[in-house]
Amino acid sequence: MDESSPPRRERPGRHDIVELRVHGVSGARPEKVLGRAHVRQVAGDDSGGFHRPTGSDGTGPDGVTLEAYRWGDLPSGTVARTFSLVFLLPFMLSNVAVWMRPTGRRSGAGVTVLCRLLALNLTVLYVVSIAGVALDLLAWRCLGVARCRAPFDTMAGLDGRQVGPRLAVLALLPIAAVAFLRLLGTRRPRPAGNPLWAVEPMVGRLRAIHVAAALAVLNLVLLTARTVGGGTLSTTVLLTLSGAVLLACAGLLAVPGMLDRAAIRPTVTRAASTVGAVAGGLSVATILTVALDRRAWPSSAGLPGYDGIASWALFSQMSLLVALSGLVLWHHGRGERRNALPRGLGAAVVAAIAVGLGNVFSANLVYQSGNLLGGYRGDGGPPLPYQWTILAFFLHVSAGVVLCGAMTLLSRRRRWRAAAAITARDFPAVPPKGAGRLRQVTEAVARARFAEWLGLLAVTYAALAAIGLATALLRVFDLAPDQLAQQVFGLPAGAVGMGLAAGSYFAAALVLALLLGGMFAYRTAWFRRHVGILWDLGTFWPRAAHPFAPPSYADRAVPELADRITHLTERHNGVLLCGHSHGSVLLALAVLRLPPPVRQRVALLTYGSPLDRLYARLFPGYLNQEVLRTVGERVEWRWLNLWRDTDPVGGWIFAAHRPGDPLPDPADPAGRVDRRLRDPGDLLPPPGEDRPPPVRGHHPGESDPEFRAAVRELAGRLRGSD
């Protein structure tokens, strides 16, 4: 039954308050969220819906009506969609990076431009790698200069054709790959009538630009190969126009605010559509020109000019990443408040991860395809750019493991000292039999405080970026990794080959692990809790950089929540919003959308909330202290936030209120929002029990006494405001 459809009137009573619970990224079932064995859906659909306990069990212990919003299936769906998320992971991360822009107007606009250019480069590299398999490996090597394994040496009868027709026919594979990406990018959850992010028109413009750039790069690969042996007027004109299209695509992204500025949106939309149409026409002309050109082709082991295009695509990517890193570090050095997690630095770190994954996915596709088909026998192996990319990935992984281990060890002593001070204040008198339990609790607090030391990621990231830039320079200068290793480092000839093989197989294992993890994430509770977090957080933000990334489920979840809250306030005396973990983020954004009459009858309870600890630091331009204060003002500071020192994700929002901390300004209502919960409640078992109270950490705990006390307090404030 859909409670939003029938106009049945309910007579509000004194205790007619709805407690609306929203779960976090764990995707808990509504039965677990509500703590009831039997529930019924009252609104929404199978992907995201509102549920209440059945029968007389629908009232909570504090006289409130219980309801839960389950959104966990919005970012998931079918196995096919899960697989697409794995392959679109670099695009998704490049999208997340653009939302991590710092707060400064100029630096924020620069970060947006650089992130969008990096996203465009990921599309270019994707097409270049597909062209490496279709054109360099199949059309040129397997059907020409080398004989691959059967049946690839006689593919569809193309082995007897000239080079031009072979290239023209197999050029359809990269075009089909671009069409496949575009198809994935158009799949999205059922939109709400009033979406949270007004970015869909911009996604259309980005899609046209990326498709145009992909086709232009494919044209450049074909035309460069054709002109190496001598160009004609037609090939020169097409090559020039394709280069101009690629520059136009970059130019549309490089002007700060052009895609976002409302006054010129129709102009930009027409420009993007025109560039896309021109690129499509040039692709048709290029394929026909290559297919009909009867001149002799140059003799070479690989497709002429392909290595150079791949090298410059990778080098431009690293140059953009270095520029992005320099910009965010410059912004951080110009008076940005220093803390353990520098605000705005996440854009460079996440962009670096996206670039690294995109590079190794592309390089490994070409490398493993060549090994599978036998197309690299006797000609020096795969293209040099991909050899360097895979070797750099192997070095990244090795250095990352060492640096992360060192970071953990270096921070352990200070984290333990801080944790010991906290537990000493919480448990000042510890009996001898509680000493072991005290150490366990201290260890839990120390582990939870690791999130506050993520600033050391800057050191790790700088080291990895230096490796990437060095290998990018070596790629451009056409230096082979095995020759350099022998001449400079004196390594044996097989050492680099072992590194390449290790990096390639590790990359393949990473893809397989992501596929298996994505498949089991929505079928197994453990996987859903740990692996599914990546998809839930990554697909929360809309597509503002890469149009082929997975769509944002927040476009539906937040407006749906706001509409439901509005509906409930019309039928009940008030609504108490209870959000755990990422659910508190959804509720905070929903509060910002509520009209004033509705906000007067709403209270907010957050617990295990990452609003300040993670979101305000990772996304300072969008979820900062100013925005959080606005949320508090909208609900007239009927807001409580429960947090624990043992929680590695959630924390305080405005004031920690630890024992010994200075008291906040009594005139500031934000200082009364946070409530610190001692965790565990005691070190020793209660009388008559054998086990001590557990460490709750990030556990929601809706049945805990502290949670119920907060519900009663906020429900009382709502009743008093009637």
C-alpha cells in the first residue's frame, strides 16, 4: 500500500510524532533498521521505499510512530550494472574528485577545469587502448606483419585484404566501444520530479564533448598511420580538422564556468553539439579515405605513429595531474586551516587514483590481449608506453604498500597516546581485572583516530606522483624500460620483464577482485558492508566531470526524502529525522530543501555521522561548516548528534565535548548539538553477566538508552513547538 496515494485523514494526537530512520551505506533491511520482525512498505518502490512495522507493533517505545527509508538498492541493481560500475570506476572517481574542490573561488574554478580535462583524457586513453587492440594488434600485426594464433590470423576473411580496408573495418570496434560507454552513461535511477542536482543538461554537453574527442582521437590514430609514408591533401586536411576538434573539446572545458554558467548554456549546448556532429562527419570521411587509399603503407612492426599518440596522451595526463596537485597544495599553503585531513587535497589524491586505475586498465587490456593473441612475438613486445605504464603500476603498488605501512607505524605512537588520554578520562579508576579490557578499548580508539591522520596521504601521494611523472617523461623520449634498467642500474635483462609480468597479473587480479566483490556486494551482508561502500559513496555525487560515470542516486533519494517529510508533516504533529552514517548526509541535504512551514515541525538526530569528520574536509566547497550551520538554523537547532571515540567514520560536528575540553560558547546553539557517548559503557560485565559491554564503534544502536533518550528529548521539543 502506498501511504502517499490515499487521502485518508489521521487525527493527530499529543504523541503523534513520526520517527523516520535512514540507514547508512551498509544497506540494512528495514526489519533491522526498525527492530521489528514484520514490516510493510507504505511508499516508494523496490529500489527505494518507506517501511513501517505491521499491526500494533508500529509504535516505538517512546510513543512515536516508526518508519524507515531504505535506499540501499538505488546505487546497486542488477549484476550487469555492478559489472559496469567496475569498468567505470576510473570515471566515477574522476567525478568524485571534481566535487572535492577547495573553497577558494579562483582555485576552486581551476580545480574544476583540471578535473574535467583529466576526465576527458581518461576517455581519450580509453579509445587509444581500444584502438591499440583493434588497429595496432589485430589489423596491423595479426593480419599483417605477424601471424597470431588461430583463429585471429584469419579474422572474418580480412587477412587477404589490403591494410586500408582492414583498418577501416576494425576501426568500427573503437566506435562501438564509445557507443557502449555512452549507453552505460545514459542509464540512471528513476529521477525525482525535482532532482537534487540540476546537472543533467551539463551532462548532455559533456557527453557530446567526450564523444567528439573520442572520435577525433580515433581519426588521429588512423590518419597519422596513413601520413607516415607520405600524406595527401585529403589526409592532411582531415588530420588538421581532427586536431582542431580535439582542441575545441579541450577549450570548451578549459574556460572556467562555461559549462555551468546559466546565461550562456544554450550557446555552449549548441557548440558542443556542433563539435560532436563535426567529429562524426570527420570519422566517416576518415574511414572512407583510409579504406579507399591504394598507396603502399610503410613497413614497421607496429601501427605507424601509434606509440607516439599513446605516449603523449599519457604524458598530458600526468602533466594535468601535476598541475592539479600544485594548485591544491598552493591553495592549502595560503592560509587554509591546517588539520589532519587538508581540505581540498582530496581532489588531487582521488584524481591520482582515477588516473592510475584508468592507465593500468588500458595498458593491461593491450598487454594481455597481445599475449593472448600472440601478436607480440619477435617484435620487442607491446608498445613502449604501455610497458612503462604497467611497470609504473608495479612500482606504485610496491611503494604504496611500503609507505602506507610506514604511515601506520609512524602515527601509531601518537594515536595510542591520544587514545590513552581519552580512556584514562573515561575510566579513571580501573580495577586490576579490567586492565586487559582497558587496553582493548584504547586500541579501538587508536584505530578509530587513524582517519584523523589521513593528511599523511599527501606524502604517499607525492611519492607516487613522482614515479608517474618520471615514467611519463621516459615514455615521451622513447626509452625502453629493459634497456634503461641494464644501462643505468645494471639489472639483468629479465628483471624488467618480471616486473612487467607481475604488474600485469596484479592488475588483472585487481579487475577480477573488483568484479567478484561487486557481484557479491549485493548478495552477501559482509561484502555489502565493506565492498559496497565504494559504490554507495562514489555514486552519491552527480556527473559534473565525466558523463560516462554511473549516475547519482542522490538525485532521487534526497528529493524523495524531502517529499515524504513534507507529506508526513501534513498528517502528523512532527517528524523526527534519524540518520545513521551516510543517512545523516542524505537527511541534511533533505532539510535544506524543505519549505519553511515544514521545517518548523522537523527535528534532526544524527549518529555515527561523517558530516564534519569526512565530508566537510573532503568536500569543503559543498558541505562545510557554514552549510552545516544552515542545516541547524533550518530546524531551529532541534538537532542532536551522537558520536563515539571508537567510531572510525563518524564524529562530532561542532564541538567534541570530551572530558577536559573547554566549554563552548553558551550563546552559540551549535555548541549544544553534539553529545559524546562513552564507549563502552563500562569495562566490567554487569552484575549477573559474564561478558563486558561491547565496543559499539560505528554500530547504529537505535535501541541504546542514549539513543532513546535523545529521541525523547527531540520529540519533546517538537511537541513543545506545536
